[in-house]
Amino acid sequence: MSKKIIALALAAASGAAVAQTNVTIYGNVDMGYMYREGKNGTVVNGDGQHDLQSAGSQSHIGFKGVEDLGNGLKVVFDLQYRINPDVNGGLNQAGHQYVGLTGGFGTAVAGYLDGIRYGIFGKYNPFGNYSVGNFAQMTTQYDRAANALAYISPSIYGFTLILATATNTQGAEGTLNGVHVPAVAANGNKGDDRLFSINLIYAKGPLSVDLDYETTKAVGYSDSRLYVATTGASYDFGVVKISGVYDIIKGDPNSFIGGNIDLDAATPGLQNLGGLAAGQSYDRRNWFIGATVPFGKASVLASYGQVKDRTLGDADASKWAVGARYALSKRTELYADYAHIQNDSKAGFRINPMGNSAGLSGAGVNGFAMGIKHSF
């Protein structure tokens, strides 16, 4: 449901990248210093935490390519792996992984695909989805969905349509019974978390708009579903680029308790949905606005957003962030960011540069990061 809910680094597969006839190695290396501290709401540990790690963008390496099959038909693939350059972690986690076909009909791929809604948050937030300033950490999301299929239409008058589904978003089919409440013995596909999403994109000139609708349901547990509607937009005025997202997440009664997934136990990325009572509906609204102001090789970033929890009282939160970028070259950039989260008395959001994804834990409510990143 979180870089669009199943979205793709492939949206331009019918463009220049498809002209390749060989394998391309690409990647990003980021190293920075990060400091987090402070407490409010249910965050009671304000001890400072220092980190030397990827602090402004996700470090990764990937292999992508295209084979021309003739008559306008091509095979495309992309295998990406996340890396942690600060520790001896190797290729420790998969990024998106897919293979598919592209041609005049559009593009169809299958594999482990980027979340469409997650992509919208990253697309329209000036800080993207990996930094102390990211807003994706403030909401439930699928950063990627397993066992996924997606179709991307050709662009027609600036409009592109993405249709996507996943037969079990969280792992191999038949493996999710243990994270349901109550857990049951393995029984075929019972418990699989199935996802359906539709994303309409308009991009022409300085204007970009995304409309996304998604629903997910645990197979064999109940008819309860989780529904998500997300709108993102940006306009580049030249002297400043303004962007924003408005997001609604709603769940039928028993969507998570006694019906679907106990999301506090599930992996990866579906969090912050705990605390529901039996028969209680889930309702949360999220929004943020952002601005990017260029100054030659430098740029200044700012964003502000809120989480409005209509399910639990006194559980709202807000986050603001400011930052700067300086391009040493087309591929090398310096960055510095600062962010603060303000929690209501029952909210407990912590600064997490990696959103809600597994692999990095949150700490404190104030965060500062600075470093260097290089793409290749």
C-alpha cells in the first residue's frame, strides 16, 4: 500500500532505458552521520543515538537489462539489492526484483515490486522515502510487495495507468497463518494477504498528479478489508516546486483483530496499526506539503505533515523537516537534514530514516543527518 502500492522503477520502460541490449550495473552509495534524540508522547527514551550509516538515501546495487525479441517486443528485468556500506552486511536485502515484457501494449512485470503508495509518498515528498525528513515513516505502508504482478500502460496525452496485484504481499504463499489472530495451522493459501491496486498518473510539463486506490484482504479469515485512497500532486514553478499528498486509510471492523493480520507481528513495513479492539473500524488520515527551492547547484527543502488518527483518541502526530543539497557533480551530492516529530499523548512515532521498513529502528523525536551520496 506504500514508491507507488506496487510501483515500479520501470514506469519508463518503453523509453530510453529499453534501447539497451546488454546488462547495466547501477547503484547508489551513501555514507553520513545521523544523530537522534528527544521524547514526547509515548516516546519515553530521549537518550541520544549517534549513527554512521546511509543517512540521506538507500545504498544499493542493481543489474538491469533488455533483450530485443523483434516486432517491437522486448524482455526487461531488474534485480536490485540493498547494501549497508557501514557494516559487513553484503547484499543483505532485496530491493525490487522483476522480469517482464514491454512493447506497444505497455509493460507487464512480475516479481517483488515497489509499493505504489509508498512510491507516491517518496515522489512528492522533497526528502523522498529515505532520510530523517521522510514522511513515509508516519504511516502504514508496503515498501514492496511479494508475489506481485503489474501492468503499466503506454503514456497517452500524459496519462499512464498502473494495475497491480499481489497474491501474498508478505512472503511466500501459505506462510502467513502464524501472524493472524488467532493463528491456525497451515492450510493452503489461507491467511495470504492479497492486494489489489489501481494508479492513474498524469505528468505533463511542470504538473504531476497521482491518484491511487488499493484494497487488501487476508484470504480465508473474513470479508473485512483495508482500503487506501491516496492523492499526490506537484507543480514546478521554476523558482520553487510545491508538492503534497493526502491519504486515507480505512478498515472494516475486525480487519486486524480476529480477522486479518496482526500487523505488529507481520513483516516488513506494515506497522502502526496496533491497539484496535474487536469490532472496531480503523480510520486514519495523513497529509503533507513540501517545497524545493533551487539555487544553482544547491537546493533547500522543507516539508510539514500530520497524522490524524480517527480510531484512537489523543494519537495524532505531526512532523516537519528542513534540509539542503549541494551537487558536486551530476552523480555526487552533499546533504544535511533536520526533522522533528510532535506526538500527542498516545502517539509514539520516532525518527526513522527508512520509513517503517524492517532493518532500521526509530529513535528519538529530533533527527539530524549530514553526508555524501554518489550514484553510478
